[in-house]
Amino acid sequence: MKSDNYNLKIAVQKSGRIADKSFALLRDIGLNFEISDRSLFTKCENFPLEIMLVRDDDIPEMVELGVVDLGIVGENIILELNKNIIRLKALNFGKCKFVIAVPNESGINRIEDLNGKKIATSYPFQTKQFFESRNVKVEIIVINGAVEITPLLNMADAIADLSSSGSTLKMHELREIEEVFKSEVKLISNPNSLTNGRKKLIDKLLLRIDSLLCAKKNKYVMMNLPEQSLPKISELIPGITSPTIMPLNRKGYVALHSVVAEEVFWDTIEKLKELGATGILVSPIEKMVV
Ligand code: PRP
Ligand code: ZN
């Protein structure tokens, strides 16, 4: 297969929880494509990539079979379907956890209390594995959605399901008794796609994804500060690159530009103010290649 005329194929959820964010990610890495209402396939205008729009449950199998090279899908589905695929990258969205939950009023507090009980879930494989690993015998009731309603209908004593904001559990008067695993959306690939020309194209996409994810994790910060506090401030913001320092008209003051990690952002800003920084401006970073 010649590398220069091969189109990579990626499977993406057509509609549902992760569809829009998956499209947004592809667009944010510079790919142009149109999605029309009922179309199940679209082609990138500026990259050799074809996008298949499918149900997310079908993505791991399509990737395993090699009918597509890549897929964007939640770890929950990857674990449940247990296919032979490679996880290339966590994409930092669709974060949730798979939990065991029981009605608020029930006396059940520990997994062991569920011995002999009924558990409703859309994830029978994960649920079976989890209870087996804890040596607790349960009856698994498979239901395809709206699992939270089953305790109300006396169909089950507990549920095993995803929780993100926690509002669905709360709304149905359920409480979590244990977290089984955490999940987020991943880019997956078929092992055979990681060779030759396809690998080159996949690496190009990965570089773009890395620069986008890295940019999202950081902010660009600009400020004025007394020259004398420079040593302390440089310590505070080591930055990805060392900070840029420029003279100002105002005597004894300089301007400093730097990259600050989002997770330590508020902490850092407070400390900067204490050290005399003024006129602090913060901007998002669009792409960051390190
Ligand atoms: C998912 C999941 C939970 C809910 C969790 O269901 O199965 O029910 O979202 O989200 P929250 O903690 O933010 O409330 P989804 O809405 O996809 O519907 P379904 O289970 O009926 O498919
Ligand atoms: Zn649900």
C-alpha cells in the first residue's frame, strides 16, 4: 500500500454524549470536514482522513477488525468489549467513573452486603468481573439504558453504571458505595495501522493532538512587576520555557510573560499578587508545540 495516497479511517460516535466533543477535537487540530444529518461517512478536506460516523459500542470492534485505523471512544466501552486494540492517547474529555450504587434508604453499605442480590447494568462484563474479584455472588440484570430506574421498579437491589456529575444518581435517590474504575475518552488504534505510511499519518495527528491537549492544560500569563521580586517570581513560574522579561518605561518595573499550568493557576496568581505583580492578564493558548 502506498503511503502517499492512503486515507486513514477513523470511527467516531455519530450522536450522543461524546459525539460533539469528538468532532470539536478533530476540528481543533485543524481538520476541515462537513457532517450532514444522515450521513454515516465524511471525508476530511485538508488531511487524508475519512471519518466514519457510527454507534460508539461498535467502535472497538471496527478498530480490532482493522476496517478503520483509529477510533475515539470511552474507556468504559473499551473495557466492556475487551477487544484487541491499542490505546494511543487519553483525550481529556468524557471523564466519568463506573460505580456501584444502591437506594439511599437501603441498608446496603458494602459490596459484601450484595451477596445474592440483583444488580442492573449495561456493562455485564465489567460487573461480572468486579463481583467475581470480590467473591460476591450476584444476579446480573442487563438493561440497555436508564439503569437508575431499576431499583425503583424493584427490578434490582443495586446498579452498576457510569456517574459523571452525579446528578442522575441523586435524582433517583441512589448513593454510590464503591467506585470500580475511572473512564475518559481515548484515541485507539489497530496494531497493524501502526506501520509504514499509516503510522506517519497517525503520528502527524498525534503531534497535533498533543499540542492541543498541552495548550489546554496551560495559560499564557502577562504581568508587570517590581524588578526586585523577579528572582522569587521566576522560581514560582518555571514555565515550560523560561519566562520572557521586558523592560518597562516605569523605573524599577518589568513586564513578564510566561506559561502557567492550569491546575496551579489560581494558587500562582495569588502568590504573584503578594509579590507585587499588577496588571495580570491571562489568555488561553490555542496550540502549544514543546
Ligand atoms: C449516562 C450514565 C448515567 C448518566 C451519568 O447515561 O449511564 O446514567 O449518564 O451522568 P451524570 O452523573 O452526569 O448524571 P446516559 O445519559 O448516557 O443515558 P443512558 O444510560 O440511558 O444511555
Ligand atoms: Zn444512564
